[in-house]
Amino acid sequence: MRVLVQSEPFDFGKEAQDFASGHHTMGAIVTFTGIVRDLADGSLDRMVIEHYPGMTQKALNKISEQAMERWNLGDVLVIHRTGDLAPGDMIMMVATAAPHRKDAFEAAEYLMDYLKSRAPFWKQEFTSDGAKWVAAKQDDEDALTRW
């Protein structure tokens, strides 16, 4: 299990290849990458993601351990960026390895739902009109109820 919280960009292809190459007994590798999405009107200049390092690392480790316990997984990778991000930048990556695809897919979705709604990150969007904090969305909260 590897959980990284970092400001630096990551190379999705390299991370996915490195993750998959060490799992010869796993039949399924699921990866997901979140991208900073521009606003509907195209006005997003940047997004800033803030966090409390010790708290964030502990929370992401805990949820990754819970996924490992709940599903039959061989490994988990979570990368989440912080700091200034532009539209199109990769913001996060989740990868799961499991003997069978169902566990790999479900665990990846579980981790993604948690990262979107419960992980201790605070996001602020900056446009030419100023800055605003990103509020939690009900759809993201509702996604957690299935777990």
C-alpha cells in the first residue's frame, strides 16, 4: 500500500506501469485519475487545494487500509496533489490490484468516493471574478451511502 500527498505532478503512465508490474498473482488492476475540470463557462484560472499534512496522510492511510481489509486486494495506490493546479492538471490517482475485477473495481470506487467527499482537503477556485471555496455536493455525499 502506498499513499502519497504531494504538490508535484505525477506521471500517470509510469505510476500505473510500476503499480501493475509488481502484481503477477493479481488478475485485475483498476486505475482512475481525476483531472481539474474547468468551469462550464471556461473561466477557471486555477484551483488551490489546501490540507493539514499529518491529518491528511493519516486519514488517507486509514481509508486505504479499510479498503484492503474490506476487499480481497493485493495492493492500493493513492496519490493526491495539493497546491496550485490548472484546468487539465491531474489532481489524484487511485489504483487497486486484486485477484478478480469485482474487488478491484469496488475498492477503487470506494476510495474515489471517499476522496471526493470525506478526505480532509479544502479546494478554492480562482476566476477573474475572484476566489470561492468549493462546497460539498449532495451527489458526492449520496455516493457514500452505498458503502
